Amino acid sequence: MDEGTTVPSFVKLLLSMISKDIVYQIVDQYIVDKDYYLVDVNVTPDNQISVEIDSFEGVTIEFCMEINRHIESQLDREVEDYELEVSSAGLTSPFKVLKQYQKNIGNEVEVLTKTGLKYTGILIEVSDDKFMLDIEKTEKPEGAKRKIIVTETLTFFYEEIKSTKYIIRFK
């Protein structure tokens, strides 16, 4: 641009934004040999960065701090000001990646389909394109006096799902 030409504010904003892909790469490279996986990265237009990680064994606050320090060492605050938050995936937050489904095999989950149907059951199997849930329902067999509980296995394709969440039950 020529001297004296002003840069529109939205262009300045775009030039000063930290890329979600850059943050994703920084975290992914750091955890590649560790027992952790990346759940989500979000970067707002005003450079508020949030990173969600998880592990089959759980996430410690120390590891969140370790990743926080690593990201900060890779970004230059002199060039781009930002706010950074690293956390574990919320226990009751909807699943975002396949590994969260794998982690919860054998656990009770709630599935909400895009058509609005809700199912609760035990997650029994997970693959790259679908998962299976055992649900219990009551039925009255023909000629019986009482209803009985039967287990039915349902298969869901990920593209049919609005959300899946882990259910916490206190007994």
C-alpha cells in the first residue's frame, strides 16, 4: 500500500489474528508422543485462544500448564497479543473427536440425533464411521402379565448425531 493509504480495520484484525491451524499444529506436535489427544482449538477474532485436551487416563492441571507454557514459547506476544486457556475436555460436554467415543466404551451416554430423538444407553462399540449403543426398554411379551426389560443394540452413524455426552450417575 502507498504511504498515506489507510488499512481498513477488518484487514488489520485479520492480519493480527492468530491462526487456529497454527495453534493446532503447535499442540499436536507437542503431544504426538504422549498419552494425550487434542479435542478442540478455538481462536476468537480478538485472539482469545482456548485449547481442550484429553487422555484415556485423565488430564492433570500440571499437564495443562505444561502445554500452556509450550504454546506461549511458540507465539510472540510482541507481534500478536492473545489470551490463552488450556483445559481438559469437560466431563459432561458433547464429544468432539473419535477418541472421546473410544474412551467412553462401557459407559452410559446420551445421544441426541439431528432429528431430535434422544437415547440413553451403554456405548458398546466404536468405529471410524459409526458407534453402537445398548439401550434398555420395557416390553410386555404377548400373553405375559408383566412387562420385562429387554436390551436392544442400536447403531448410529456420526453424521446423524447432533451430540453425544457422557452421563454421570450418583447411586
